[in-house]
Amino acid sequence: MTRILFFNTLSRQKEEFRPIEDGVVKMYTCGPTVYDYAHIGNFRAYVFEDILHRFLEYAGYRVTRVMNITDIDDKTIAGAIREGVSLNQYTEKYIKAFFEDMDCLKLKKATYFPRATQHISEMVSLIKTLIEKGHAYEKNGSIYFKISSFPGYGKLSHYDFENLLTTNTDADEYEKDQARDFALWKATKDEPFFWDTEIGRGRPGWHIECSAMSMKYLGETFDIHTGGVDNIFPHHENEIAQSEAATGKKFVNYWLHCAHLLVDGEKMSKSKGNFYTLRDLLKKGYHPSGIRYLLMTTHYRDPLNFTEQSLKQAENTVKHIQAFYQRISFALNNEGNSNQVIEKYINEASEGFVGALSDDLNMSLAMSEVFKFMHSVNEICERTKISGSDAKRIIGFLEKINEVIAVIESVETLPDEFVNLIKKREQARREKNFALADRIRSTLAESGIILEDTPYGTRWIRK
């Protein structure tokens, strides 16, 4: 297997990745709270997690991945009450929309998408264990985790909790013994949505669902847990505490967190008018592949400043990649011998691509290797025709890396007459016969084939 390094939030340093089971990766990603449409800040995290998933498979691992769906919390309850529908009716709309958005951005499906409301029994069982072991207590029907019972609390976020959270409490958690204790189970008040269980009538707190569902599907100790940096505290810190207190085992070996997304240098906010869902951007006419490319190319541990200018640049970059892919596709039927230089370029690019991603998912460096390869091959294409066998190898390389980047679209087969015209136009441009090149462009446009010249070849689309 490829040697891979990840920055582990737990140790605050890069570590060589060694899965618990050879050739297998067990991974948990914090999914959406389905009270509204997911916004681009959410998708910054989901695209990072998708790249991680895809690269692990690219490197030869079999990935079992769980992404939870939080369909019970204050916001989903408030939404269902506001609309006068059941909790399931309210959340189903946004769950469906989330999966549509995933498909739009070519995000790989997780192995499991457990919903919180369908795993209440697992949460109750975990809470009972915590009570039995002295790590949880009941107050007026609610149940809280006793942080003082877990000496390792704070090892992920590295906070000094002796000097924090000593007096203030949340308004709806006033029964707690200590301010920093957190709710495992909330007694029902005037809410219409609750469960009658062995530990009382109520609903789960937010943190308990991820521990219960991750351990059900991945085991008491698993390889990787991901999320945004805003999840480190309190969510992931609390996950560690309740999980390890219950099992006595290490919960997760590698914690990977992505940085915030900003919009025009500021935190995204509806009040500032800089709040975007994926659907907002699609309505503005932006292409999903450009959005995906922008979200993935800034290193996941660096803040990403989202601007419409940077999105337009990302779209242009994807067009260049697509143009190169189309240009090489036109050469698949060419005669001629293989060029050993092209094979050398492919090997170097492949090694560079894998090497960059193996160093904590350095996508910007990985893509620079791809562009260097495209530039080198393009220089050959400008001088001479490449053979069909070389074109096949180049296409194979591009399709292989597309298993990770997922921005290259399949090339529609054009009738030979159109392909030949595009090739003739490229030859005319090489010979600086721009009058002929313009006539061919016009002829193709009349047939609904629109050409766009890029530094990496001519891209065509159907009108």
C-alpha cells in the first residue's frame, strides 16, 4: 500500500496512516442536520470527505463509511411544529434534497446513512451503560454526562477546562450538576416528538447519536473520524468522552478536520447577504463541476475564501481540463507508433499525483502535477499528431485520476464528419490559417456544435 500521512487533530501532527485491519478503512463523517437545504460551507466539508474517501479507494483500500443524518434536534422540531407536520414529513424533504445535491456534486455515497430517529434503542443502550458505570446522572427526567468522571476530557480540543465553563448553563439544561456537563437525553417538555424508553420519556441529545451509530456500524474503535473544525468542541470532544467512558477503549485513531469557508472574506450569514446554498449557485448559472473544483482545491486545513470571481476561475480551469480530454479523445483512432516520452510523462504525473495526495491530501499540488502533464502533452500535440495507442494511455490516466477529482465529464461521441472538421480546424490554427479556422467554427455552429478554444485544446459543447 501507498504510504499515506494525515494530520491528526488528536496529536496535532502528521502521522503515517495505519488502519486497524489491513486493506480496510472504517470511517465516520458527520452528516447534515436536515432542517433546511445544505449550504456551501457544509459542502466544503462534504467535498473534503469525498476526496478522502475516493483517494483511500484509489490507493487500494476498501472503505466502509458511515455518514449520519440528524433528523431530531431543536431545529427540526421547530420546523415540524411551524409547518404542522410530523417530524418525518418535515425532514424527508431535506433528506431528499441532500441526496440530490450529493449527486449533483458527484459525492460518493457512504456505505450507511443512519438516521438518528431510527437508532433510539442504540442510544438508550449506550446511555444505560454510562449510568451503570457512573459517568451519567439523571435530573428531572433528563440525563447528563458527568465530565468530571472522565479524566481525558479535552484531549482532542486541547482546552484547559478547569478555567472554562464553570458557572454558565444553557437555558434548557439548567438541571445539570456542573455547567460543563452535557445532555445525553432530554426530558420532553411541551414538544410533540418524544420516545417512551427504559430511561424515560424524551429525546436524545445531539452528541450521543454519533457515538451510538458509529460504534454500531464500525465497531468500538475505528480508523478515521472527520468533520469541520467547528465540530472539534464540543461535539467531537463529547463523542470521545461518552464513547471511551462506555467501552474503556480508544474511540478513533485519526481525527481529520477541515477549516472554515468564508464568503468574500467574511463568515457566511443570511443577514449579510452572503449566504449560498448549492441550489442558489446553480440558479445563478454556475456548473456543479466548477463548484466542486473550487471547494476541493484549497487544502482542507486552510480556510477557503469563496468568491464569485474564484468560482468563475474554477469553472474555466475545469473547462481547460475538459478541452484537453476531448482533444485527446479525437486522437483515439489515429495511426502511428507509441511515443515513449508520453509514457514517461504519464508515469511521472501519476507518481506526483499520488505523492501529493499521500501527504495529507495536498490537492493543489496534485493538480499542479496534472497541469504540468497536460502542458507537456499539449506541446507534443501542437507539433505532431499523437497515435491512438498514446491517446488511449492518456485517456486511461485522466479517467484514473478522475476517480478522485470527479470533474471530467464523459465525451459524447460526435459523428465522424464533425470530428474531422474539428481536427481540420486545429490543423488550420497550427498553420495560422485563421480564416479557414473561423469558417469551420461557423459551419459547426450552424449544426449546433459550439467551439471554445483554451490553452489545452478546443472544447466543444452542443448548443
